[in-house]
Amino acid sequence: MNQQNTLSAFLLGASIFLGLSALGYFISAAVISYKEYDRSVTVKGLSERELPADIVIWPIVFTEAGNDLSALYASIDGNTKKIKDFLVSKGIDATEVTASSPSITDKSAQQYSDTTKAEFRYTAIETVTVYSTKVDLVRQVMTELAELGKQGIAFNSADYQNQNEYIFSGLNKIKPEMIQEATTKAREVALKFAQDSNSKLGKIKQASQGQFEITPRDKNNPHIKKIRVVSTVEYYLSD
């Protein structure tokens, strides 16, 4: 009976020992695995393009002055027609040209106007806007606007609220290619880092894509756009 109890105790102790040993091994393996996968490297990949704008917005601002309001409106209408006819004659579609309502200022009605009597009671500002996809054509016509200035139209080229705009609308077409390029470049950097550190590059731990930026290439060429995006990728590393 005592021998049987002794054998049972021995078997129980051996089982507990083996169980604890196995548990210790698995815990150790888990710690090693955790440390291995805890190592990572974060890299960035850049993709850039320089492409021409495909839409131009050209506000043509001119001013008029006079003492007779009816005559002033008639003069504005006449000059607006001259501008539209000029643009169409240069190859710009009539549907791409619009005119706003003129802004009229009555100097005699201003509460804090100069007490000195002005030569003209009324001043007007009118804007004719070209919205076109023919960017090169419109840019050429811009250089020829002086032809109308010789006909007595006073253009307001120093109006900072009405500057030419150039838009690139084809971003969705190039997005996939640029994202792929940025991600590929990020992986190339990560591979180089892994080689230099005698490590192996593992799977992606996490990744994020930055915002696409569209800016003029430089101040002298606003019609040429620089498009860029940066992808940030974190990779696991192992020995």
C-alpha cells in the first residue's frame, strides 16, 4: 500500500514537473517571439510629378467713371461686349466667358467722403471671367489684351482679389500610380536599413498615406503644378 502511494506521488510530481517545464518553454518562446516582432522601422516614401494645369480662370477687371449713371451703364455694357468679342475672335468659346454685375460707387452718397468735389460722381468696377480648359490658348490671349487697352478700356491689373487661377483636375487618374510609387520607395529604404543592421524585413506593422499636395512649381510658372504625396510605413524587423 505504501509502495502504491509512493508510486502515485512520484507520478504526480513528475507530471507537475513536466507541465511546469512545458509551460516555461512556451512562455519563453512567446517572450522571444514578442521581442522579435516588437522590433520595427518606420520609413517614408515620396512620389512627385510636375504636370500642366488643365483649367484656367482668368478674371478681366476694368473700371469706368462718370457723372451720368445711365451713360455709365451703357459704357460698361459696350466695353463688356468689346471684351467678349475680342476673346471669341482669339478662339475662346463664348460659353467660357461670363460677366458679373458691375459694382457701382456713388461718391456723393458716402458718409465719410472727401469734402473736395470729385471729378466723377460714379465709379464702376466690372469683371469679365474666362473659365477654360484651353490653358495655352488663354495664356497667349493674356499677352494680347493690350489691344483693347488702346481702345480706351482701363484694365485693373493690380486687383489682388481677382488673380489668375490655374487648376489641375486630373488627380484621381494619377493617384493609384503615385501611391504605389511612394510605397515602393518606402520599402526600398526599409530594405536598405534592414541590410545595414543585419536584420530581415518583415511584414507591414502599420501604414499611413499623407495628403496629396498640389502647388505651383514656382511663382513664375503657376500653370505648372507640382503634385506630391508621402507614404509612411512601419515594418517589422527580425534577426
